[in-house]
Amino acid sequence: AVPVALVSGLSRTASVGVLVKGGGALEALARMRVLVIDKTGTLTDGTARLAGTQAIGRFGAEEALRLAAALDQASGHPIARTLVEEAHRRGLTLPQPGHVVETPGEGLSGLVDDRRVLVGARRLMESHGIAFPAATGSEAAAATVYVAIDGGPAAILSFADPPRVDGADVLAALRAEGIERVVLATGDRRDLAEGLVAGLAVDRVAAGLDPAGKTEIVATERRHGRVMMVGDGVNDAPALAAADLGVALGARGAAAAAEAADVVVLIDSLSPLPKAIRIAKRARAIAL
Ligand code: ADP
Ligand code: MG
């Protein structure tokens, strides 16, 4: 039986917007030492906007954007949603893509208007043997998306992806609740990740990671203490499952992440997390 103190702790965390999946997870929440945190949609607010386009090859920027957005209709990634909105804003008509294959944390491939389109991270382009020049946009906290058409490079799209306004406060509050080490684990470029955490007390930045890479970071960070992983995407699900405690941002995040997690933050903010830890500690102290 779950002690009464834990039951009331569960209802109290729920009242601050945090769904804790059971007494075991609530107890664990009180004892985390390392925070591994995802970037896009987690430390940034996931409401990116297109900040620059760099056309390469025979397709213009607008056509590359149209084909990429058409393909990204099939994705729930925060950047994908932004790209589709931008295309609509420009009055572009987006055909439905065919033969879509999504690789979490990398992007998508598919057919649009009988053209083979790839949209996603540089890693995805490399795995298809498509070389791109270096991206020029280096706006802080941006994300970079590469577009290939019919096997050749077509465009580099850069997104300004603003950091969550309360990010620094939340990290400080988590440290006050016993988190001793903070690690950023992202599928995005290293320079962008480092730009984002400049000024935040982050101990390690791991960039360019696929889902397995994120899981590996969680595993190696275990040597510093119990690991809490916070993420929002499909690409975070394996790492959420591998952590001592997986925390999903549920409001706009992927269902797969919420399912893999032990804890789901139900509002679109990181700020309830330190509160939930405080409640968990109190409940645990009473229950023991
Ligand atoms: P993070 O790990 O920081 O949350 P992701 O791994 O979700 O970031 O994404 C990393 C990069 O992969 C993005 O910056 C983008 O370049 C690319 N990417 C992933 N999925 C998509 C998609 N559906 N559409 C466009 N780009 C994508
Ligand atoms: Mg993410």
C-alpha cells in the first residue's frame, strides 16, 4: 500500500501542474542529483520563427521552403510546426507528402510533387551522402534545418528559437532543491547549444546527439549520481526511459515522451518542477 503521505503528495504535485505516476516516482523525485536536459522545446520555448534562409543549388529559397514545409506537415517536431506556419503565412499551398519516413531527432524524408525531399539535421543529410557548406546563421539559441531536393543540397534554414524566459530561475531553483550537476543534451549544433547556455550554470554540453546518443549521456552521467532527464520530443523517449527519473514536458510535447516518462509536467513551463521536488521531499520525510 502507498503511504497516505505519498498519496497526498501526488495530489499536491498534481495541483501545481505535475503528474507523478505513482509513489515510487514521487520518492525518486526527492532524490535526484543530476539533471540532463533537452534543448529544443525544453530549454527553449519551442515557438521558433524563421530567421534566415540560405539557398544552395538550382532551387530557390522559396521553393525549398515550400517542399520542406510540405514534408514537415507529417511531423510533430516544434520546428516542423513553425515551418508549416511560415509557409501558410507566405500564402504557399502545401501538397500532401508521400512515402514519409521520420527519424526522431534527425528529420524526415519523403516525396513532394514527385521530388525526393529531405528536411532535418545535418546528420540526416550526411547519412544520405549529401554535403552542405557550413551554415552561416549563428543567432543565439537558433536551430538549423537543412533541406535537400532530389539528392542535392537545396537550402539551409535558420530559426531563432528563444530560450524560455524563466530558464535561469528554474535551474537555480532546481540547484536549491539538490540538483548538483546540469547537462544539456541536444540533437542540434554545438555552437548553438553553447550560445543558449551561456550565462546559465550548465556543467556540460553534449550536442549533435541522436536518440541513442542521448541515452548514452544519461548512462554515463549516472556516475555523478541519480539522473533526472527532462525532454519533450519523440527523440527524447529512450533517454527518458533510461534515466532514474524521466520527466516529459506534456503541454506541447510528444505523446511518446509523456508515455516513456515517470513524471509529466502538464503546463507549458519548467517552473512547476522545483515546486514538485519540494512537495516530494516533504511527502517522503513524512512517509519514512
Ligand atoms: P533537441 O534535441 O535540442 O530537442 P532535436 O533533436 O529535436 O533537438 O532536433 C535537432 C535538430 O534536428 C533540429 O535543430 C533540426 O535541425 C532537426 N530536426 C529534427 N526533426 C526535424 C523536423 N521534423 N523538421 C525539421 N528539422 C528537424
Ligand atoms: Mg526537444
